[in-house]
Amino acid sequence: MKIAIGCDHGGIVLKPAIVDLLQSREIEVVDFGCYSTDSVDYPDFALKVAESVSKKEVDLGIVLCGTGIGISIAANKVKGIRAAVAHDLFTAEMCKRHNNANILAMGGRVVSIDLAVEMTKKWLDTEFEGGRHTNRINKITAIEDKYFK
Ligand code: RB5
């Protein structure tokens, strides 16, 4: 498995522990930055991760900003992306089980490093349930087809 990760200065605090987790599972990590706490613009990093997921260069993506909100909004502008902000184990599980989120977004100013690691495990270890949820995902794709070029 291959996972892309990207963050801004508000989310970078979570990145090293998540990268360690992924590497401990022998998951190949593509780290699109940022690489310091200098102020940057989260859409730049959302775009890199989202494009790499959308083009299927990687299997999944993880994006991190202060809240997880801005970077997920930006990632969701790329066709085929279902980026979900999670802030606890329940939302980390459900965004995969019901929404088949292909990008997990978390906030470095919202969750602790330990919780972010546990949420990442939960999201990775949860399977999409399919069934009635497939129909709903297909309706999301239909909205993309209507409004995206
Ligand atoms: C940066 O200060 C902050 O706005 C950003 O990390 C994120 O929280 C935006 O949604």
C-alpha cells in the first residue's frame, strides 16, 4: 500500500508520528510537505495529496492542518476525492465504513498526537461497508459529474 501525506504549519505536529505508524506497517509514504512550522498555505498541500489520490498514484491520502477543515475543503475540490475530517475514533471509523473516505483529514490544534495515530489506525483498519452506502457514494459522484469539468 502507498499513502500520500501533506500538511500545513498547523498540522505538522501530527505528521512524524503518523509517518512512523505507516512505515511500521510497511506502507510506502509519499510526503508532500510541508517540512517546517513556517507559515504556508494549506490548499497547496491539499492539492498535491488529492491529485496523487485522484490519479491513483497512491491508494489513500492523509491531510493535516490546524483544524483539518481548510485542507479537507481544498482536497474535496479535486474530482474523485472524498476527504473527511475526523476528530475521534467514531468519526475516523465511520468516514471509511459509510463514506469510503479516500483522504483522512485531522487538525493539529484539535486532536493529540496519540489520538491522531489511533484514528489513523482505525481508518486504515476499517472496510467500506458497501450496500446502500455504495448508492450514496454513486450519488456524490453524480454531483461531481454534473458540476466538475
Ligand atoms: C492556519 O493558521 C490555519 O488556518 C489552518 O491550519 C487550518 O486550520 C485551516 O483550516
